[in-house]
Amino acid sequence: MTVEPLMAGKKGLIMGLANDKSIAWGIAQALDAQGAEIAISYQNEALEKRVIPLAEKLSIEPTLIKCDVSDSKSVEDCFKALGEKWGKIDFVVHAIGFSDKDQLKGRMIDTTLDNFLNTMHISCYSFIEACRCASPYMSEKGSIVTLSYLGSERVLPNYNIMGVAKAGLEAAVRYASVDMGRQGVRVNAISAGPIKTLAASGIGDFRKILRWNELNAPLQANVTQEQVGRATLALLSPLGEAITGEVIHVDNGYNVISMINLANAKESGEVLCEF
Ligand code: NAD
Ligand code: 0WE
């Protein structure tokens, strides 16, 4: 029996590809494996050099578009170009976040207005704007997914204003699900566990964050780009049919845990904390 690929004939945009470690790359590969035709947007020329060789690895040649979400015209032009090229867009993936590195430490309350506005702009408003610009072109039964993190719901050291932006992002998912539900389009977020990507590099103690999650998640492991890719595929495909306005944790269950597992911590022999 031959089964039709889940994304056969479907076309859509992935925003936020920086390199082969990006969550966006895990998503691109999962969609490609199921027959999707993909457009990839990248932030600037420096990243274009990294994106081109990745694009060559996909089975259907992707469309590459420069799109800097700090510039509204750039976002508008991106969707217009795709709408004109394809007629209809079946899916959009938003995998973009940014805050000034200096403010991903210390106290959240010390954030500057300038950094607050920029973090909100790039990490939250850009999703809203992408939904609005995509809206005229989305096919009925289209699907949109953005990426969030547990720091939106609970406090982790140093995530700070990004947590506030992700809380806004998750609320935006709920409101957009109503706005776009009228045209049959579903809107969801995936709240991924920590993954070593460019956006995680240079974060002090990221190794410890990874180890902490691995020791304490119900499935005793960290998540991979590929796993987030396949969960995103499910939400973008007909498998996700009745799911909208939702934030789905793809974190090996870490978010349900309250107290750490002392036995696992001891067994690891690492000094993550001492009682
Ligand atoms: P990444 O660095 O590979 O991707 C972040 C992307 O944001 C980059 O491609 C970058 O170019 C893009 N970006 C930043 N500013 C932009 C701008 N002005 N215009 C256009 N693009 C811009 O890192 P990632 O971890 O794959 O991040 C993707 C998403 O996943 C982010 O929303 C992040 O918050 C979220 N996330 C990451 C983790 C993790 O641990 N890595 C966990 C949960 C959620
Ligand atoms: O959302 C993210 C990444 C957020 C991020 C990271 C950077 C680093 C480089 C946003 N902006 C920047 N700006 C830079 O200049 N994650 C979920 C990964 C992440 O980031 C953290 C984490 C985790 C997990 C920051 C502090 C604490 C935990």
C-alpha cells in the first residue's frame, strides 16, 4: 500500500533559519520528508550564505527570501511575493526571537524601555504581523505555528524579558486563532525544551540548563530539532485538524515537574546543586 505524503502539494514559509542547528532546519527537514514545497526567509546577507547550502539539501528546491522582521515593509513584501508566486499559502512557521544579550542576565526589572520594545517587536509583534500579512493568501485549512518556551509560564533565571515576550506570543496565538479561525486557518505554538542553537549560544550556563532538563524531564532526555520538526509537521498537516489556539509542550514532559529528582541528580555525579 502506498500512502500519500502528509504534505503533498502543500506550500508554505519557514521564517527563522540561521544554520543547521536552527529549530527551523529541523522543521524544514520534517516537512520536506513529507513532500512540502518550502520557502525559507532569512534575516540578512550574512545568513544567506549559510542558508543556500542547506536549501540545496531539500528534495524540492526552496524559494529563498530575505526578510528582516524589524522592517514591516520587508514582512509585507515577503508574503506578497509568495502570494503572487503560489496563489495560496498552506502553512507558515515563525521561529524568530531576539533580545539584547546583556539583558538575558541579572534582573528582569532592569530591562530598558528600548530593549523591552525591541524584544517585543522581534519576538512577539513579528508573529502578529506575519499572521496579518499571510491572512489574504492563506488557504482554507491552512495552519500557522510559532515557537515558544516555558519561560513564558514560569520563571527561569536570566530568561527575563524574553519570558515576558513569549507570554505575549502565546496570548497572541489564542487571539489569532479566533481571527483566523473565521477563514479556517489554525494557529498554534510549540513550547520546545532547551536546544543548543545559535540563539542559545553564549547564554551562560546553557550546558547546565540542558543537563537539568535531561535529569528531571519524565523522559530523561533533551529534545532535538528533529523532534520539534515532527511535532510541527503534525500541527501543520491534516493530523492537527481540530487543534487551534493551543500551546503544545514538546519538552519530554519537563513542564509537569515540580520537584527535582534527587536520586537522578546524585547518580549523575555532577554537582548541579547540593542539599
Ligand atoms: P536560531 O538562532 O537558529 O533562530 C533564531 C532566528 O531568529 C534566527 O534565524 C535569526 O536570524 C532570527 N531573527 C532574529 N532577529 C530577526 C529579525 N530582525 N528578522 C528576521 N529574523 C530574525 O535559534 P532557535 O533556537 O532555532 O530559535 C527559533 C525559535 O525557537 C525562537 O523563537 C526561540 O525563542 C524558540 N525556542 C528556542 C529554544 C531553544 O532552546 N533553542 C527553545 C524553545 C523555543
Ligand atoms: O528563546 C530562546 C532564545 C532567546 C534569545 C537568545 C539570545 C542569545 C543571543 C534571544 N535573544 C538572544 N540574543 C542574543 O544576542 N531560548 C528558549 C533559548 C534560551 O535562551 C535563554 C535560555 C534558554 C533556554 C536565555 C537565558 C536562560 C535560558
